Amino acid sequence: QVQLVESGGGLVQPGGSLRLSCVASGSISRFVNMGWYRQAPGKQRELVAIMSSGGSTNYANSVKARFTISRDNAKSTVYLQMNSLKPEDTAVYYCKATSTVRTYWGRGTQVTVSS
């Protein structure tokens, strides 16, 4: 059973930065892709950033040039570096991993951007 554990969320002022981490149980090289999603209160969960096993990335338009997804295979960890944060980035951020047979989700980490 794959477990994904997110960390790094918190309260930050507008314009600030946070780095989220998602640690997977076992190797992440087995996944077709891994990504970050977020869900704000009253809204649907949406894609933030995704990285394929080959290293290609895709970002939501709202976070392009501000957020960067990366991974460290040796640490079985995927990161989301978030810069120039805005109040509208406030949400629970979830890590997702997709293998050839199923999809796995973490429990999420809260990010709040407020002054």
C-alpha cells in the first residue's frame, strides 16, 4: 500500500514563499506521474502542478512562473516551491501519485496566505 505524506504548509503573508514536500513510501520512479492539487473552501479540487516520470511538467495558468515542482528520487520526495503567494492560493494542498494501475492521494496540508 502506497502512502503519501505532505508537509510544509502553514500561514504566510502575501508575497511570501513556502515549500511543500510529499514523501512516498517506496520508490517514486514507479509512478507514471506525480503532482500537486489544491482545494479551496467551496471549490472543486484543481490541478496545480504535475511532473511525469520523464521529467516533463505542467502547471495551472494561475501559478505559472510562481510555483515549481521538482522531485528527489533518492528521497522518494516531490516538492512544490511556491513563491509570490497570493491570498487566492489559500487551500488544502494534496499530493497525488499515479501508477499504471491506480491513483494515490495524500491527506493534504493547509496553506493560508493572509496578512
